[in-house]
Amino acid sequence: MNKILAIDQSTSGTKALIFNEKGKLLDKTFIPHQQIYPQPGWVEHDAEEIYLNTIQAVREVLSRNHQHLGQLLCVSITNQRETVVVFDRLTGKPLHNALVWQCRRGTQICEKLIQAGFENLIHKKTGLKIDTYFSAPKLAWLINTYPEIYERLAKGSALIGNIDTYLIYRLTKGKTFATDYTNASRTLLFNIRNLEWDSELCSVFGVPIQSLPEIRESGAKYGETTFEGLLEKPLPICGVIGDSQAALFGQRCFAPGEAKITFGSGTSILLNIGEQVKYSPNGIVTTIGWVYNKQPVYAYEGIINYTGATVAWLKDQLQLISSPEETEILALASNDNGGVYFVPAFVGLGAPYWRPNARAAIVGLTPSSSKKHVVRAALESIAFLVNDVLRVMAQDARVSLKHVYADGGAAKNRFLMQFVSDITNLKVFASLNPDLSGLGAALFGALGMGIFASIDSLYQIPTSYTTYNPSMEVSLVDALIKGWKRALYQVLAVEEK
């Protein structure tokens, strides 16, 4: 049976995974990388460290699986999407740390563009909001701050890529400079109607269009690699897709009206809206789900900036917990939130509010508030934000949601999944596979390599879920949502002052 090696390069680290052609995970390795915070609101990654970790992760997983080496069909790549890096054309070495999707340093640039009246133009062309979450404002900051980088980009001695492009370039020794449509659609430089880089958008952000990569379908070939000599025979790179879209694909949300929630450092909710572009007037962005045989599938996306990262904050900064798993124990040990609400606006609020200057707060504390209440409130905040996004998304897409699919690390948190089901009043299918993004990339790789004849043939891949059904009384749900809205109002009112 054919095997597929998948690289899942996420915000927190890099996984190397081996799947068989039936989608079964055989083995994996994870290597974390450093989170760099030069100043409040700024987030960077060392792209060189990420590349070296990728090689090391592949080395480790292959060293345990010599029996599969002769059966490897291809390597597929999924990645954190909006994180962007500028690198040297000759060496592939980064010229500056990668600017992470969480980084807010492009906020002033966004504010100027909004004041100048560019919102409608950019929304119609890209489907996105003017927000530094996306790549272009961070790129504009980099270009404005370091004129020598702009000069190199303009002359062609430096190149721009999101992490997929950067890894492909390094792995192919500079032979392939390309990205896929899903990653391109997260930059604010890509026109989702004609599926091309847009010269007008590049001009708005001051980005030399010639420094951007070729765009290919996710199931296309992206050259080949030996992983710095780890393999005797080069392996084709096939199956390249941004992590959230990879999860949508891995969940088999192939039909319009199907939605999934990926719980990671942030949370991405994607709803398949079909083959025609639709726009939301209420803070939900439109993006490329994937492109297959030249046909795009579009999706609504609701982006929540800080979810799993909130749990990490409880652990690393406040030291309230020793592991993410402890949150479930503490939350279940408390009968309620004690009136405590947590608004995780650490780097502003994303969809559907898009308030980049809002800041996090814990609201409703009393002398009887305990660690259990704060931890429970942190988990509940994730569900409240998910509900806010799903309500707007379903309304704007004119669909009636009956269920959603969940994946990512937090999908195994029983308290959170049940609370999401209760607050949204939807059945939740929580995947037992914690690596849906890696699986989605691997499935696209298998599709591109001809193992499957069509996307529909992927329905035969076995799936396994834990199912959660709404069980909370409506009156309690209403009271909890009312408390959440009150806490949210307090945070937004402070920001306005």
C-alpha cells in the first residue's frame, strides 16, 4: 500500500506524519519552535529554525519507519497560512524573521488604508477585511521599515512567500517558487474572482508583484526533494494547502452548507459556500476552499485570533494549569462559571467584530471566584465566540446548520465540545483524528498522484468521531449568552474610550 509523508507546519511547531492511502496515521513526530515577541502585539518566528525543524522531524519519523521508505508516494505540505517571510533568492535564507499571523504591527497601515477608503475595493477583490491578520499589511511594514529589503525585492534578489512557499523553495533547492490558491487567498494581494495576483492590490500595499510566487492547485506537483539527502531517491511534492482548508478537506466538507471548526492557537471556522463567490456584510470573510481541475470552491471563514493560545496563556503566563488537559478536569469540577466571563482579546477581536485594538479581560470576578471559574470561563469563551461566528455565517450564507465538524487539539476536550454543542444548539462531530490538516494535505496528495479518481471517491476514507448533542436548557443557554454579551460590551466600551 502506498504511504504519504505529510508536513504540518503550524504556529506552535512542525509535525512530520506518515499516512497510508486509506488515511490511517501510522506515525508522527512533533518539534516545537520558539515564539518571538519583540514587543507587545508583535509575534515572529525564525523561519530558518522552522526549516531545520522540518528536516529533523522528517528524519525522526523516517528513522522509525524504514519499512515504509520504498512505499512513499509523495510528500504533502500544510501550513500556518498568513505568516509571511522574505528570503534570499540564491540561498533561500530568510532576510528577517517570519511575521506571524497573530502579529499586529501592521495595524497603523490598515487604519490608514481604511481612512483612505480602500475597504470596499479590497473586500470585493480579496473577500477579506483590511486587517493585519493577513500577510500584506505586515509585508508593507517590513518594506517601509527596511528599504534595503524593498530594493532587493524590486531587483529580484529576494522573494516573498508564506510558509508553504518558503519550505518548498528550500526543499527543492530553489527550483520551485510556488504557492497554492488557498495560501495565496490569505495575503490581501490575490483576486479571488480571476484567481491571480492583483497588480492594483500590490500597488496599494507597495509589494513588487514580481516577487510573489507562481500559484498552483493543491493537487499539482511542486517539484521534488530528498530532504537534505535523507532520501536516496527524490520524492515528489504534491498536496499543498493551508491548514484550515486542509482540515475542511480532511473532514470531507465537499458539499455547500458543510462547516468545520478547527481548534488551534486560534480557531478557524470554514463553511463551504460552493463554486460562486459570495460576500458577507457582517465581518465574515470569503476565501478559497480549494481549487481542483481549475474549478474553485469558495468558503466563508470566521477567524478567532486567540483560543488555544488562551489556554497556553493560562499555563505559561499565569501558571494556573500545568497542561491543557487540566482545563477539562477543572471545568467539569465547577458547576458553573460563577458569573465569570473571559474575553480573550489578547491581540484584538477577529470575526465577527474585527476590533484590533480591543484587549483581553476577565469580567465578573468576586471574592468567591476561584481558579476553576477562570479556567472554565476561558474554555467557555471559545464556544461563545464560535457561536457568534456561526450565527452570522449561517445567516449570510442563507443556510440552516444542523451540525458542525470539529478538529484540532481541543476537539478532545469533552467539556468544551459539549459546551459548543449546547451554546450553538448544533450536533458536534468531534474528530478522533487530531491531525485533520495533515490528513487533508495527504488526501490532496493522493488525489494529485492519481490514487483517487475524483474528490467524491474520498468519501470512502473511514472516519471516526465523538458525537455531542445539545442538552442544556434553553433558559440557561440564553442567560449565559446574555452574560457573555455583557462582558463583550464592557471590553468594547473600554476600547472605544
